[in-house]
Amino acid sequence: MDEQQNVNAAKAQMLSTKATLDNPTYFNGLDQDKQDAATIRSSELSTAILKIENTQIASIAAKVAANAADLKTATAELAAANAEVQNFTRLIAAAGGLLGIVGRIVAL
Amino acid sequence: MVDRFTGLWRGGILLVLLAVGGCAGPSNEQIAQIAQSGEVFAAHVPRVYDVAFESAVDRDSSDLANQRKNAKGRPAAVQNAVMAAYVGNTDALAQRLDQFNTMKSHARLLDKYFTKLNAVASGGGSAAAGEAATGAADQLEKLAPSIKDLSIGGKAVSGFVGPLVSLGVSTFTNSQLQAHLKASGPKVQEAIALQGAMFALLLDLERDRAKATADAKVKVAFDAFDQPLPSTWSAERLKSLKPAPITNALSAARDAADQLQSNYEQLVTGGDGSIGRLQNALALVGAIVTVFETSNRQ
């Protein structure tokens, strides 16, 4: 079992425990001291579960932050490709214009 | 005069070669279509994170309110534990918001990328060049009146110039796009895959929570052998096997990311994508997220 599987198994156990402690039928069947202990344990588990989830989310968010630079580069490369296309188009248009001038000179 | 005329014919032949030589791979229209879908995906992504975050905060608020109710009038140790949970959970949710904001910023970069890709792929440069070339051909007739008499297959050569130049520019654009896809495609695929991976993770987290709650509900009732099973037990059990509503949004977003990644990959590798499935997946994300947004505002 790798580390991630261990974390998942531990979290699943925490979720199961908390869900049982929070269940009204289960909770109302406990005496007062056990209800207090259940409230304390459930409160602790709610924070612990959120933190584990955040760790899992952060592992992907960190990769995304690294990928953001690549996306910016890819967009900049597209802008450069677009500039090449525009230059090519302008070249054709300029060639047409030049041809027109030559045509007029010849016509004279 | 003859030299100039020959030069122009060479230019024309070059355009024909350019047009014919660049036919392999995805067309500009195909690239534009995927780029437009990418823009739609990138626009939906922040909305999915917003509804996922709102759902997490709602659930936590409900949990804390329940703990607070149980701690009312109880010893300080119980109330302190609930207070610590409030502080700790608020901090954890603030961190999650930061992480989701990172994902949303990344989605905005994806949007910029696909907007630019669409602009290049569906740009009007080729039409403008075609019009310019037609104007040039008119001038060419003045320069070399004999061109009026030239024809291929009964059609005047001067009539081909505009469309040919337009095709040449379009092919040049396509060659630029294909070079870009080869160079940067894997990084863009990774970007889409990472968004998909986050939706898949959030989906798992939601399913785990929903399953634990539903399992406890069913199990606690089933374990109480001194009590009859509640009349709702069977319905609760059925509910425990069905996904929670927020999972629909996350599942649709993950599927849309998968479809977009697959279609984009086909652009890079030259295979056939399935734009229909991608568009359906995007429409589903938009519809589900809109339902959540509407219900959250009520």
C-alpha cells in the first residue's frame, strides 16, 4: 500500500467514524458523557478531514501553477504565429499594390 | 516584360504548391471548432469551482451548527472543541478557496490560449489577401494584356488568382498552426488534463463524504436489533447508493475535460475527434452549473 492509499484509507475511516458520531439515532442513544466525547471527536475529525482533502487538492493545484507558465508560452507562440500570418498577408497585399503601380507606369 | 510575366507565373506555382503541400493534418476549421469548445470549457470551469466551494462551505456550516447545538450548556472542553473546529475549518476553507482561485486563474489562461487559437484558425487574413490579389490581377491585365486571353479548362486565369492566394494564405496559416500544435500541444493537453484531474478528485471527495454519511445512516438503523427498521430505511439505503447533486456538476465537468483533451489530442496526432460528444458534454456542464447557481441565489 503506497502513501496515497494509506492516506485514503485513514480518511475513509475518519469519514465513517464522523458520520456515525453525527448520526442522530446513534448520538441520541448515547449517555451525556459519551455525547460530549462524540461532539469533541466529531469536531476534531471535521477539521482533520478538511485538511487531508486540502492536501490532496494542493498536490494538483501545485502542478497547475507550474503548467501556467507553459500555457503563457504557448499563447505567446500563437501570437507569434499570428504575426507571421499577418506578415505573409501584408506581403501579398503589398505585392499586389506594387504590381498596380508598375501596371500604371507601363500604361503611361 | 517576359521576365516579369515568368516571375509572376512562378509565384503562382509556388502558391499552388503551398496550397497542395499543406493538406495533411487538421484543417483550420477543425482547429477553430476545438478552440471554440475550449473557450466554452474555460468559461465553465470557474463556475464549477464556485459551486463546488459553495457546496463545501454549506456542508461545513451545517456541520458546525449541529456541533454547536450539541455543545450548548455543556462543559468548556466540549465548547472549546467546537470553537477550535470553527477556527480550523474556516482556515481550511480559506486555503481551499486559494487553491480553487489558482485553478480559476489557470482556466483563464486556458481561455486566453483558446481565444488566440480560434482567432488564428478562423482569422480573415486569407480572404483579405484574396481580395488584394484579385486587385493585383486586374492591374496585371494592364501590365500584360495578353493574360486576359489565358485560360485553364475554359476559365480565365485571372479569375483564379484571388481564390488561389486566399488558399495559399489559409495553407500558410495551417502550416503555422500545425507547427504550433506539434511544439506546444503536449503542454496544453497537460493543462486540460490537470483541470480534469482536479474535477475527478473533487468528485471522489464528494462521493466519499456522501457514502460515509449514507452508510452510517443505514448501518446505525440496521445495527439496532432491539428496534424495528424505520419505514424509510429502504429508501435511505437506495439514497446511499445514489450520487449527491454536486457530484453531477463535477462529473459533467470531468467528462467535458476528458472530451476536450481527447479532441485536442486528435488535432496534435492527426486522428479523428468527436466534436459532437464534446459539445454535448459542455452543454451538460453549463446546464447543471446554472441549476446550482440559481438554487444558491434563492
